[in-house]
Amino acid sequence: MPEGNGRGAFFLCTMGGMAGGLGRAMKAVLSRKGYRLLGRKDFIMPGNYGRKSTSEEKDRPIIARMREEADAFARAL
């Protein structure tokens, strides 16, 4: 990752249920590289652990909610 030199940055995390502390770690990395954190957002997506097949019926509302949240996040930036 190049030096940020004070430029703004944001990051997104997609997860099935838990981000595992990624937000804190990424904030530290961006800060060390000289970026200003403009925002971050964790998005819940359909899980992928132990799935043998997908269920569009179950996944559709999860994905729709993520799209709404992503739109709101982008507008807030």
C-alpha cells in the first residue's frame, strides 16, 4: 500500500456474522501509512462456511439489506 500523505480512505468488510476485529486492525494500518479514515462499514452477507448449496430465497433479503446499507454508507461519505 502506498503512503497516504494525508489522503482520505475508507474500507468495507463483508462477513457472514463476525468481522473478527478487522476494523481496528485496518484503522491502525491506514493510520501508519498516513491515511485519514473517512469511514468503515461491516456488511453482513450470506455465510459461506459449511454450505453445500446456496439458497437464493434465503440470501436475497440479506443481499438486499446490504445494498441499502452500502448506498446509505456511500451517501454519508
